[in-house]
Amino acid sequence: MSEREAPICDDSSVIGVDGDGQVLVAKVQTWARKNVVPLNAAIEITQRCNIRCLHCYNFDRDEPRDGCATQGGSAKPELSTEEILRVMGELRAAGCLFLMLTGGEILSHADLFVFLDRARELNFSVQLLTNATMLQPGVAARIASYENLQGVSVSLYGATPAVHDGVTQMPGSFRRTWDGIRRLRHLGLSVRLKFILMKQNAHEAEAMRAQADADGLPYLVDLTITSRHDGTNGSLSTRLAASTVEDLYRGPLRDLGVKEGFEPTDASWACNCARGNVAITARGDVQPCISVPLAAGNVREQSFAEIWASSPLFQRIRGLKIADYETCAPCDHKRYCHRSRGAAVTASGSYTGVDPFVCATAEIAHRLCDEAKAPAEPPPARARLAVIS
């Protein structure tokens, strides 16, 4: 990434593209951002899920509630299949090319393949986010039959069954996830892992990376746990302590977390939210990014094109400069910061606010980099520290 480019959220970055393809995609992404074209869209097709992750950002999976419940307890149904199909057409007409289907667990939706059929008709380049536990051989083979499927992103929460299954609260999920991953790879699909580190699994960080390297799998490492989008904060009980982050940065994550950054400009500070990225939630809210719970409008009330073009929220985000981030602008650590807009919103209520955890992590990286007096060894090409909008 050059100094003048805005970071793209790694959750929506394109999987399975290398070499000249990466160069071409980067040019198209830069063009889309500059021209405010929603090239990258995520649709949360459902919040239903077959596992109950402790850190889930949607809502507490231990609570006996409908997955469609909204903040404040009012019921608003998830988008119907027909509504999602309509939105897919509106996204394509607006210039979207890269479509991410997420959840919840996408395989919990009975009409996943209806959406994949429509995505193929519309010539979307598709990527899927899944926990892979429901990828039985026939399902995996059917998914692999879509020639426009760019890749699949799978979350993993440990290097051993005990740790991973403890996070998902589903015995056998570690084995089933790895079975699904290997089925997809056997069928020739690109798979990327996402390691979300928390109190329950930080001690396995090195082993998690080693497993991915042994299998030749690219991966992201994400340390940021946010409060939930329903307004509760039980998920924060899984967040790493600052001392653990420092131990990780001194040890198994040193090559990813301790490296010199650059002084950001207004252009490089701006992420892709509401410029080249957009997300539609399971209830139809249009957000700057799937991790940023701010609604610019709802596709049940307005067309996507109208929301994209005229939303006051989106227009404000597109006009922001570093000076508008009152805490970040004067901060000595911002060149080491993996700023998360979603974490900032859930922690402060403001897009330009901050999450103290992210700030503390940047301070640790800065201090350790100064101690090192030299750039750290570059990470393996397959590994990245996540930049999540």
C-alpha cells in the first residue's frame, strides 16, 4: 500500500489473487474509492448461526432470543429472499463487483444457493465468510461449482479442539471446521483463515500460525474484540489485557505488530468505508462497512442508489480529514495504529472516536519499535495483521 492509498478493510479484500492480478485489483480499488463507487459490498444474509461464540459482535449467543431482534428489543424481521435478490440487483447496477456473503452462518440460510445463482447471473466476484462446520462433501462440491467464487474466509479460534471448541461452545467444531477447510482446498478453492485472538486462545497464537503455515494457508490475525452491536458488552470479557498484547508483540506476533509505519496524510488516513465499501445487514440497514454499526438508511425504505448517493452519514464520512479525529490527530502513536472504525463506534458511539484497546495496542507497538532501533523481520507473505474498518 502506498502512502497515498486508503486502507481497504481486510475482511473485504479479495482472496486468491496474486501477482499481476493483485496489481490490477489494487488499481480498480483505488479508482473506485476516488470515484465513490461501491465496488465492494457485504450482505449479511442472516444472523442465525449454529455456533455460539463467546465474542460474537452481533448479540449474546447464550441469550434465548430471536436472531432478528434489534437494539431496544423491537422485532424487525430479517430480509426475505426476494428482498436480498432485489438488493443484489441494485448493488450491481451501482457498480458493485466484489460481493461478500456473511452472517451469522451463511449455511444456516436455506436459500444460500439461490443467492449464489443470482450472483453468478449478475457476474459478481463472490467471497464467502463461514465457520465451515456445515461444509459436508456435497455442500462443499456444490459451492465449488460456482466459477465466480473468488474464495472463502474461515474463522479459527485455537490450535487445539479444547480451545477452539471452548470459544464456539460447540463440541467437535474444531474438527468440523478443519474438515470443511480441507474439502474446499481439495476442490481447488482459495481459503483464507482469520485468527481472532482473545484471552481464551492467546497462548496458542504461535501454534495457530504454525498450522496455517504448514498447510500453506494465508491468514489474518485480529486482536480487536468489540462490544456487541445490540448494545451489550459481554463480549469484552474475552478481550486481551494490554500486558498480553505486549507479550504477543514481543513474541509470536513480533513480525506482524512491531514495524515502522508512516505519517498518515488525509488521503491515507481515510479508509474505504462509504467510498468503495458498503454493507447491508440482515435487517436491511446500509452501513459504511459490515463492522461499523451506523445506519445510513434501510433498503426497505429507500433504494440502495438513493442511500449511497444522498445519505448524510456517508457524505460526512467521505469528507472527513485527520483533523476531524480529535484524539487521533495529535497522537504520537498513529503511525503504528491499526485503527478500527467499528471498534471506535462501539466504544465511543462516534465514527471519529477511539477504542482505548486499539490506542493501547498502538502505544505498545510504538514503544517496542523504538526499543528495537531497527525494522522487524518482514512477516511471511501469507500473514497479515488485520485492518478491520
